[in-house]
Amino acid sequence: MSTPTFDSLRQTLKSLRRRRSNLFLLQQLSWLVVGLVSLVTAATAFSAWRELDKTATIFLFLFLVVVAAGMGWLFLQQLRKRQYDDRKLAHYVEDHIPDLEQRLLTSLEFSEEDLTNGRAGVSQQFIQQLWEDAQEHVQQQQRQVEAVMPAQASWVAAGAAAASLVLAVTVVLSSELLSEAVGRLAWPFAINEPVLIIEPAPNVEISVEPGNLEMQRGESVTIIARVNNAIPAAVNLRLQDDNVNWRDVSMNRDGSGSDSATYSYFIPSLQEDTTYYISFNEGEEYSSSQYQINLFDLPQVEQIDLALTYPEYTGLEASIEEDSGDMVVPEGTIVEMTVRFNKALAAANLDFDEAVASEEDAAPPVSYPDMPLRIDGDVGYATFTVMQDGVYRVNARDLADMENRNPLNYFIRAIPDQPPELALRRPGRDQDVM
């Protein structure tokens, strides 16, 4: 059985339920929008601040998706809790509008049959008036129910959502950096990052002079190192002359440019075969190749011994002068020369300078002829007669076909033979009288 009162009440409750649902949906949806806008804005600012690459942006995007999904799930849970049926709404009306409940219960004690035929002890006009009063009161209480459910909170939430959305869009559009970050964050899988080509640092180059070398024992040598694409603060020269131990010496910096430097070390006299290389630390250890200095000994005179046989007119006995090359002897002295060298030889010569004539000479002097030495291992022999002044040198060549350098000059001073002089001896006196 349906009555206008029931129909009116049903419409009132339906309208009330729809209004409550719409306001709740608006409120929850607004707060969801506020949360999502805040989340996206914060993620955009973080992405722009940290300048995230593609991989990091993808991770941030996935994080946003997970958080947004969680917020959506909470939103659905809130909607599910807010589903009201008529009975719940009736309880709401009972709690908030008890006057409406009393009027409805009173009017519902009478049916439409009572309204048509009347009831014993109750007039038909009273029942009609009671129903009309209930209908009027339902319509009046509908406005009261709507007042009990204010929409202010929902509209405040909607305003906050709109304001946050407008503010976020304005901020993003006003900043090129944020606009780019939003574009990258919207779908990071489409990011085309430029291929970063990292040019390798130029290789550090070390050039060394003189490199491998053969030199005469006792000579000096300067080791020079040129370093390109680095300017090390300290460069070591590592030397080994016993095939076992290395010793380090610091090289001097001679000059430097924008990306290179030159270093040197002077060795005044090298006495042993030596292996060497250059090393330094410039973020990592750098070393040059190893080089070898091989020493050799040129043939050279170590000692000259002279066996002198004087002319008979001098009355002098033969003598020997050891370790001597220069000689002051009478003309006609026979000189037997023994020359000792530092090594075995293949050949050696006595080379004489040409004689220079003086104004007193009646005839031009005759130079000593160059002569070879007789070689026996590391000893050479020569014999000649002193006839005049002269200068000679000893040139030698060893078995490796190396020759001596800058041989010394030795001088010959010939004492000329003087005419005999008369010597008188006075009796009783040991004195010559000329």
C-alpha cells in the first residue's frame, strides 16, 4: 500500500541520500586532487633540482604511480564506507529530527481505508487532517534535513583542489626548467638522452734522451726527459749499475709549457755500464722504457819507458827513463821506446810533426818519418835516433777498430854536438885552464 505521505517521504529520503553522496564524493575527490597535485609538484621540483637522468626519472615515475595508486585505493575505501541505505538514513533522521519521526508514526497509525470509511471513535476529517499535516511537515523537514547537512566543507575542499591545480600549472608554465621536468616525468620512457661522448684524456708520453748509448768510460752524460700531456711535480731517474740494486735521483725541471715539461740530470763521469729509466706519479705511476748505457775504453797510452843509448863522444852510459815521453838527449842518442796501453791493440804509430826551419839553420831540417810500433798485446815497441828537435804523438787502434782520441804531444829536445875545447891543468892545482 502506498500513500502520498509514503511517496513524499520516499522522495525526501532519496533526495537526501543523493545530496549526501554527492557532497561526500566532491569532498573526497577534491582532497584526492590536492594530494595528487602536491605529489606531482614535489616530484617535478625534485627532478629539476637534481637534474635526474633517464633511469632515475623512470624510478621516480614508478614511485609516483605506486603512491597515486595507493591514494586511489584509499579514496575508494572512503566511498565504500559512505554507502548508506534507507534504514541508516532513517536512523539519521531519528537522531537529528525527532519531531518528524513522531508525526510520521502518528499519521501511519491510520490507513487509506480509515481515511475512506473512518474508524470507530475517530472522525474521518481528523484522519484527513492528520495525513495532510504529516505531508506538510515532511516537506518542511526536508529543508531542515538539508540544513543539518551543510555543503560548506565540500565546497572548501573543491576550492582548495582548484586553487592548488591553478597554482601548480602557473608555477610550471612560468619556469622552463620545471616545464621540461614535467614533460620528462609524464612519460620518462620516451626520453632521448644525448649520447655522452667522453673523450679519453690524452696519453702521457715520455721521451728520453740519449736513450740507448755507447760512450767512453769516464765521460759525462746528461739524461733529458720530456713529458707531454702532464707536468709532474717530481721526476725520478732510476739507475742500476750492478744488475741488482736501483738507486733514485731527482731530476731538475728545466722548463714547462701548458701541458708539457722538460727535466734533466747531469752525470759528470760514468764508470760502469748502466741501465736507467724515468718514473713519476701523476695520479698513477708512469714509467718510461728502460735504456742501456754501454761503456767502452778507447785505446790510450798508460806509460812510456825510454831506454837511451848515448853517443860515444858523450862518454855517458846508457840509461832508462820510466814513465816518460818527453826527452832531452844529445844528438845521435838511440831511443828504444816501450809504450804500454790500456788494452790489446791491432796497430799503433808514432806520428811526428814536420820540422820548422829557423833563421839560423843553414839547410832546412828533415822531419822524423812516421813509424809503426811493433805490437805485442797491449805493448808497443819502437826504436829511432834523435837527430833534431821534434814533437810526436802515439796513435793507436784496438781490435774493435776504435782509435784513441786527442793523443798527447811529447817533445824531443836534441842537444847538438859542440866542438871540443882545450883544457889546461896547472901543476899542483886541480883546476882546468882554458
